[in-house]
Amino acid sequence: MNKPILIRHAAQLATMAYEGKGPRSKEAASQLGLIEDGSLWIEDGKIAAVGTTADIAKKFADRLEEAEVIDASGRLVTPGLVDPHTHVVYGGSRAREFEMRLEGATYMEIMNAGGGIHATARMTREATEEELMEQTSARLDSFLKHGVTTVEGKSGYGMDLETELKQLRVMKKLQEAHPVDLVPTFMGAHAVPLEYKGREDAFVDYLIEEMLPLVVQEELAEFNDVFCEKGVFTPEQSKRILEAGKKLGLTPKIHADEIESYGGAELAAQVGAISAEHLLKASDEGIKAMADSGTIACLLPATALYLRESAARGRQMIDAGVPVAISTDCNPGSSPTTSMPLVMNLACIAMRLTPAEALTAATYNAACAINREHLVGSLEEGKQADIVLWNVKDYRELQYLFGVNHVNSVWKKGVKVR
């Protein structure tokens, strides 16, 4: 049996604990459960007790000599960050497209010319499973360095059965081999393959009849995502795909209203999606529908910055009662980053979230967006000991000190991994 761990004297311990249930919006999004001079007692990879240093010392007075003691004096302690939206498994690079955009080409122009998602799909099809394992493992290492201990990953860079399954199998193997928890999403509906151009409904039929059943049969995914966008999948096609996945036990997610307002937010509410992603162009009606349904808005401010677009209306969404999570959207074309600290900065600067709301969006609400709030996202008794020590004293400094990685050390399930 491993020694218990005592992390004590944290300047601030942001437990993220809250009396309510479910994802948080409005005033609840600012409730951090802060404890000054806080401590955690960890046993067997789980949090056994949380409180002030004095309270924990008293509770475990007869066992203090057993523990490995970590002095967190002068440091902020938070749960491990959760990234609820990535495309972390892919082959190749799209650095040339970055230059093309700076020269004036739009996202959809690049995609329609065979670039974008199609380019990465070609490179991912050509990569072996071993090559994808190596490349993705390196990205997960980078996530850990930035305080991220749980990552959602989507397929979608295959759009054929063989490559989609290859991506999902890589995630399944990495879930066992890498410290980061990797939560799998099937996204065969990321784009219409070039060979199906003009026959989009036939591809939707193929995805529903051939791909989805095999993904479920092999237990390779928990969620089913679709890119509902003009020129990609219509709301009607998206609904067919999401409803088919629901019948097979996959929880719906939806890339919605990224390029233009297209009814994606409304569709997310209609099909009971756990989250809607992007939402740069979400309508007022869509925001209200999401608030009424409890659908989480998974917002990606680094993507908006990278594409030189206005960020989603995070401030209005929280005020309207929509629970907001944030994510890197780690992908090779529109957000090649693993820095959740940067995303928290941008959530405040570009979307006017408060520092407290940004931290909630990167921990508890992000965990809710991938059905992991019972395990991670807050520092509470019985949860996984996924913990970050930061080289700042106050949670507001994480957002105030812009573009800096303040991670001091990271624990995953009670094991120091950085």
C-alpha cells in the first residue's frame, strides 16, 4: 500500500465544491469553495479529506508520520484541469495553411480546396497506429505540463471506417498506457469525404448503418459528435446522425454555429446534447434554448483567436443561465495548442468571463461536459486525487498573468506525474 499524501498550507485551496448539483451558470459559476491555508489528505489515489491545515492535522494527528508531506506554502492548489473538446489524435501538420490564412484564404476556402480537415484525414489515413500512438502521447505529455489531467478526444480525421476505428483504438490504448485520462468521442461526421461530394445523404446512411454499429460493438466511444455547419452537415442530417447514436447508447455532442448561425444551438437543445461546441455565431434563440435544456456551451476562445474571429458570447451565455465550459480545441488546423492556462486567459479577455468563472469552466463544468464530474473537476472526498500546484498565491493571478504556464507540479490519481 502506498503512503498517504498530505498536501498542506496552500495559500488558497480551490476545491470547486458547491452545494448544488449539475453544471453551473449565473452566480453558481463563481463558487470556488476556497479554503485559505488549505490541506488535502490523499490515500490510494483518492481524496480522503479536505479542509484547513489545522483541521486536517487534527483529524489525522495519529498518522502524520505515515504521510508523504508536500508543502504548498505560497501556492494555489486546484483540481487537475479538464479539457472537454480536442482532436488530439491526428497525423501530420498544417503549418502551410496557417500561412495561407494570413495571406487571406478563409477556413472554408481552404477546406473546399482539399485542405483543412481533408488534408489531415489524408495524413492520418497514411499514419500507422504506432505513429499515431507516439505523436498523441507527446501531445498528452504537453497537456500534463499545462496542468491538464483529463482530456476528451474525438475521431474524425478518417471519415472512413478503417481510420475512424484506428483513431479510437489509439485512444483506448493510450487510456491504459498514459497518465492522462482520455475520454473518447466518435466524430465520423467531421466532414463529408471528397468521394461523397454530391452524395452527402449516402455518406450519412453509411455512417449510421456501418460505422456507428461497429464503434459501439467495440466499445470505442462514449459520445457521438457532428459538425453541423453550412457546407458540411445540415441540421436535418445532423439530427439523423445524433438520434441514431442515441439509440445505440452514445451521448450526443454537436459542433454548432461556428462559421454562421445555422440552428446548431437549437438542435443541441432539441436532441438533448450534453454539450454544444464552438457557438461563435449562436443566435439569441439558440442560447435561450440551451439554457432551458441545460446543454453545456463548450467554448473555444483559442480557436477564435487563431482564426481571427470574434469569440463566442460567453458572458451573455452565463448570464442567460447556460453552463459554460472551455477547451483548447487542440487540433492541427485551427488551434494547435495544449495550453488550458492560455484558454483561461482568453476566456477572460475575449469572452469577459471572470477569473472564477474561467476556473469553473476549466474544471467542474468541463468535467460535466464529458460525464466525469463524479470523478474529477473538484477536490472532494472520494474523488480522484487529480491535483495541480501553481506558482501563484491567488486564483486570479492565473488569468491576470497572461500567457504564462504557472504549473509547479501535477498529481494524477495520487501519483506525481510532473
